[in-house]
Amino acid sequence: MTDPIADLLTRIRNAIMAGHKVVEAPASNLKKEIARILFEKGYILSYKVVEGDNPQGILKIALKYNPRSKQPAIKKIERASRPGLRKYTGADDLPRVLNGLGIAIISTSRGLMTDKEARNEKVGGEVLCYVY
């Protein structure tokens, strides 16, 4: 696996299309931070790290669906920067996803944060993914 972030996003996307309640992925600090941001912004129900075979453990993410319409909270989740073509942006040029309705997860020198938080703190960085 050359791109663990893309692997996590693909697992989430596939689980949503299949209607699964929980998705599992090998854990890492970066993936835990992505799950934390998704949880804080209300895109997933919960997440936890379970000790497994590998040293980092397994990240379990409980996906969120509308109780009546059964529509997923995540409509689209896509990778922006990738190993072959990194996308960096300054504090002034941070992307707005769906005119502010979605989020972009940015890897900054102060850790992972959303585009709104990075705009408030006036820091730029690598645009990891878009979620809406």
C-alpha cells in the first residue's frame, strides 16, 4: 500500500455504498486525526482504536446515516493531494468546499485541521481531502 490515506477514504466510500454500519482500517496517528475531525464535524457517529495484530491497532469507524431516509452523512469523500501530485496551499488560498457547506482536511505545521480552522489561524498546508 503506497497511500494509506487514500486506502482509508476508499474503505469509507465502499462501506457507505454497501450500507455498512462499521468500517475497519489499520490505524495510524494520521488516520486517527482524520477520524477525529470527521467525528467533530458530525460526519461519523464514533471511532475507536482496538488493539490488533499490527502494532498500531485497528481503527473502527461507525458510519452515520439519516434514521428516516437512510442517506449517509458523507455524500462524497475524495482525496485531493496524492503521492504523485501533492497539493499545497497558502493561508490566503485555502479551498472552500461547496461554498462552506463541506470541509477540506488540511495538514498544517500545527497538525491536521479543517479549512475553516486553518483560515482562522492563518496557516496553510497540504490539502489531504474534501468531505461533504
